[in-house]
Amino acid sequence: MHLLSEGSWMKLGVPARLLELVEKKPALLVSIVALVGTTAAAAAPLSQAEHRASLVTAVERAVDQVAPTAEAAPLKLVWDGADVDGDGRADFANPTGREPRLHDAYGDGEFGARRDGGSRRHEGVDYTARAGQDVAAPISGYVTKIGYAYAGDQTLKFVEITNPALNYAARVFYVNPRVEVGETVAIGQPIATARSLQRKYPGGMTDHVHLEILDRRGDRIDATRMITAEYRPGNLTVAAAD
Ligand SMILES: [Zn+2]
């Protein structure tokens, strides 16, 4: 929520910590405003400068009261998969655990981005990767195809996983497969390692895997509809080393 730009809040003397807190837990704003109102009213009458200083102190105290541990819990980016069959478990996973590729020298990594001057569209979502890292199965199912991403290039392969119960299939491109056709895989299980794309696309391509998700009609859909990001307190878990 942005009632004012961050700059204008700062000019009012509102501490960055409050902005961060309100951003994450908007409901706390009501409690904070109530506490600040009580404290500031008790401090009147004051000059404008004194009033502002006392208001800032009141805000800081209110933040301490409402969220004493807010600073102690570093937030961690967590990827959430959609639960399409309603069993309470995610049915989709981020294959690299990293952000989708943004703009680079070769274009954009988002679904529907222009390719070849607009004559075709990007039919997947590119998830940034480190060459050699594990690539996780984006869905459970069985391996229905392993193939080459480009004719004439035997280094960049893809793995296709089909899940007949969910009626979805997923293809993960630019990998070294570690599974075979017919093998059953569980969501999140390592199925391959990521390849460097620097030889194929020199001078500014962000290494990534290209993920295509196919629905029951065989149409490719935007993977970011099924895999979303959220910040959660990360103090109880150790973030994956990279
Ligand atoms: Zn792509």
C-alpha cells in the first residue's frame, strides 16, 4: 500500500522501519496510529519542530510496542505453487528457485514477450539460473520426452513431464537431464542441471531455464500464474546457499 510516496513519508520524518512494517502488515497501521495519537496528544502544546520530533518518537515507540521483533526476523523470498487439485499442497514449483529473467541484451524473459521483431511470442517464462545448479521438477508426473531445444545443437536439451491427474505438462529447457523417459518424478525433485547459455547467446544473455506449462488443451500458459513469490520471515530456515 502506498498512501504517499516513500519520499514524502520520509520528509514528514516517518522512520523507514515504520514504512517497511506497514508495507508488510498494513493492518498494524491502525494500532500504530492509535498509539501515536495518544502519545502525541499528551505532549501538546509544542512548537512545530518539537511537535514533529515528539511525533517521530511516538511513532518509534508505537512500532516497538506493536512489532518488537520486526527487525529480528529477516525476510526471505519464498516461491509458492498453485494448488490446482485442492489437496492443500502446491502442484507447481519454481525450477531454479530464482527470479524470472528480466530484460537483457536478448529481450525479456516474461511470457508473451516479443521475439524475432514481434513475429512470434515467447511461449514460456525464463527463470534465471547459475550454470551447473540443480533444476527441480516444476510438477510431479512422469518424463514423457527428452529432446533438443534447437535443431543442430546437441548441448541444450529439454525435459518434458506430464501429469495426467492434473492434466498439465511442463517442459524445462537448457538443461542436462538426469532422468530418463518413463521415469516418475516428484515436484521439487532434482531432474537436471542448468546449462550455460553464453556460447549460444554471447554478450549479455542471462543464464536461465525456459519453462513452458501446457494446460489440458495443450495451450501454453503463463507459469507466473502458477508460481508466485512472497516474502516470509526467514529466521527459522536457512536460505539456500548459492
Ligand atoms: Zn525463454
